[in-house]
Amino acid sequence: MSRVVNSTAAGGLPGGAGQSPIQQRAQRRGRLLLAAVAAATIALGTTAVLALTGQLQPGRLWGFDLTEIPSILAATDGNDDSTDNLTSRSVVPLEEVANGEGATVPGTGLSTPVPPPGNLNSASRGSTLLGSPDQPFPPVVPSGQVRAVETGNGLVLPVISGDDASWRVHTACEQIITISRTDAVPIGPAHVVLDAGHGGTEPGAVGPSGLTEKEINLDVVLRAKAKLERLGAKVVLTRAGDHNITTKSRGRIAEAVEPALFVSVHHNGGAPAGGDVPGTMAFTKAGSDLSARFGGLFYQALEPVLNKAAAERRAAYEAYVAELEAYEALVDAYDQSVAARDEALVTNGQLPSTTIPSSRDTGTPPTARQRQPKFTTTVPANASTTVPVPSTIAPPPPFTVKPVQPFSFAGSGNRGVRAWIRPDGLDYLSVLRNSGDVPTVLVEYLYLTNPAEEALLMDPEFLDAQAEALVTAIVDYFSTTKRGTGFVADQYDDQPIGGGGTPDGCVEPQLP
Ligand SMILES: [Zn+2]
């Protein structure tokens, strides 16, 4: 009997997951450093790595001063229309002045507004809790004025005027058109108007894998709407499909529908310095206490959801590292059994020692020896031996565990709830500036441009949890006096942010 000892058998460890165990083993000594750098690079981007290495200064965690504004500008996805000239709340187009009170519904018998308890008019929403913990959303009663209509294909159009046959309305791209009364039905008031940021030709922020902000904004909004309606809320969306709509039109819809709350949903872009805490931001309406209260409630509801998701992802990464360590221990044991066998063969004169670089002598890992392709020795069955030749153990199976990336949030230095105000005292963000006196908040959930956060946002369960947090905050807003958390100093700015949302390039959605 003889047995064949060859380099392929000795060195042919099965690989897996795009990297052989040999390569994995060779990298082990540097893993801690590599993992730290990889984690920082993957999760935070180059800017953050530079910041960590002292070449840039990351922003402070809470609050900020003027020196931080450039990083905040870079971090925010851009949802303003910098060319919007109708910047003052006191400047109203003539047709709105003429029809500012809305049009009476012909033939409905609702020509006299009747404000029952819980009616959502601007007087009650400013001072009174509308609901209770048992019934956060009391029934909405039409006021008799039609200020918005909804088309059969789901477009919400603010009404300028109406007659027995038609409505004169604003469109998504700020045109004024006349549509037949058979093509639209009156809507409003509502408890909440939800706005899915961007849409159509404007994707908003885009993740490294191509996930677009416009689609996840709408996903979260649709989920939240369904949940809220199950709780009895009347919810209106600025867009229910993937189409353009200017920021002014979004605000105009909210103003027309008269909700007690208007929330514009976004996910952030850019690659600001990251960390262990989420970079969630909420921009509240200048001077609006109700808006600030909702911003705080949103932050308070969302933060634990994000921290839980992060803890799960970090645990998954640690489990992956543990599996890798255990596998490398198997590879080590196998390597050592091969080395022991080869050493016995050399001692017995059955293997020329010069063909076997010793890891002990050279410091080279055994895996380097295994790469030598020409080493093949036949061991005679009757060879005289001075030492017994041990058998090698079985090589480990391929490593097939799917790699898990380390997790880190981006934007930790920019997080918080604040108003963002221009020197003239008006809101910096157009959608807040154009929503009349409706309490309005623009929320930035996470940084879509951070690979780790994009991976989270690809998970429907996580998107549902985000929607649930929004619903929790809205229920709290309607039924409690809680003020929430996460407040930081207001921000002041006068530089255009850009980012679309203007009539320029706006592609009108399909009208009836
Ligand atoms: Zn956005």
C-alpha cells in the first residue's frame, strides 16, 4: 500500500465567498486594522475617514454654529427651489387673493361652514388637541368650502374657483387649468397631508446601489397612510404616484386641504461624518410651536427604531466575524496536521526537506507552502521509518457564510430638530415656506447615500418600521401634549440650496 502526498491535496483547501480561506487566513493578522478602516470607509465615506484621521474636523453632535453650515448644506439632499421668487407669505398670486376663501360646493347644501367639535379648521388646530388617546382622529366634517379636488387617477388639485360644471385648479407644475366636475371630487379637510419628496424626473438622493429617494419616500408615505386610515385618520397625499410636483404645489395642496399637520418625507444625501447615532433631521416651520412639537415627536418616535435596526446589523456583523474566526481555526488545524505529516516524512527521508519551506523557520504561514505546485511525493508502503507518519485531518468544507458589512450611521454630527431660517425670517425650505399657516415639518429619516443605511432602506420591514414611527408621532401629536426630543439650535442661511422642485423641467402628470 502506498499513499500519495501531493501539493494539491495538501494545499487545495476549498475556498468560498469570493475569497479563499488561505487568503482569509493571511489577512487575519491585520483584521482589526482592516476592519476598522473598512468600517469607516464603507459606512462613512472618505470625508469621514479624513475626519477620523484628523485631516478634517467633524461637526459637533448637538447644535452648530456658522462654521458648520457648509457641512449641513452638503448633507441635505436639496429639496428647495432656489429660483422660486414667491418667497414671501405676504405675496400671493392674484387668483389666490380673489379666491382665497375657496369655492362653495354647488348643490351640496354645505354652503355654510359648521365647525363641530374636532373640526379641522385653522382656529382649532392652533390651540386644541383634536383627539384623545382612545380616538386620536375624531371624524372630519366638511366645512362646505371646496378648496381641493381629487381626480380619478389620484391627483390632488388646489381649487381656485368653481361653477356648476367645472373647477379651475392649479396643477402639479403650477399651471392653471379647468377640469370638468365629472373628472374630480371635492376633498378636505383632512387630519394629515403627507408629502413624498421628489418624484418623476427628480429622484432626490440616490444610494450607491441605485435606490432612489423618491421611491422610498413614497413607500413610507403609502404605508403610513394605510396605518393612519386604520386608526380613523383622513389622510391626503401630495402625490400618490411617481410624477413631478413643484415644492410650491406641495405647499399649496396642504394649504388648500387644511390639515392639522403637513409632513414632507425625505431621506438625506451626501456623506457627512458618521457615528453610532442616526443622522435624522427634522426641519420645523419658523415660529410654529405645533410644527416644532411634531418635529420633536417624530425624532422621539424614530430614534429607537433606528437604534434597534443598527443594533441588529451590528450583531449580525459580529456573528459573521465569529463564524469567520471559527472557520479560520479549522483551517489552522488542518494546516498544522499537514505540517506534522510533512515533518515526519522529511525525518524519514521520504520527502526532501528543501521542497518544504517550514513555517517555523521562515515565518511564512503554512498556506504559503501549500501554494507550491510541483511538490508531489509518493510514500512507499514498505519504507523503513524512524518516526510514525501521522495522517492529516480532513480539510474544512468551503466557507459559504454570506459576508456582512460593519454598520455605521452617517450624519451623526448634523442630526436634530430645528427651524432653518433665512435672513428675512422665512423658512429656508420651499415646501415649508409655501404651506400657509399649516404646521409643517420636513423630515430626513436617514442617509440614503450611506451604503449601510441604503441596505437598511432596501428592507421592506425596515421601511414599515419607519412608517410606524411616523404614525406613532402623528398619533402623539393629535392625542397628547408631549413635546418630543432631539431639539437643536435653529439654523440661519441665505445661500440657495438648489435641488429642483421648480416649474423648470416639471413634467405634468397625466390629467383627466
Ligand atoms: Zn429629499
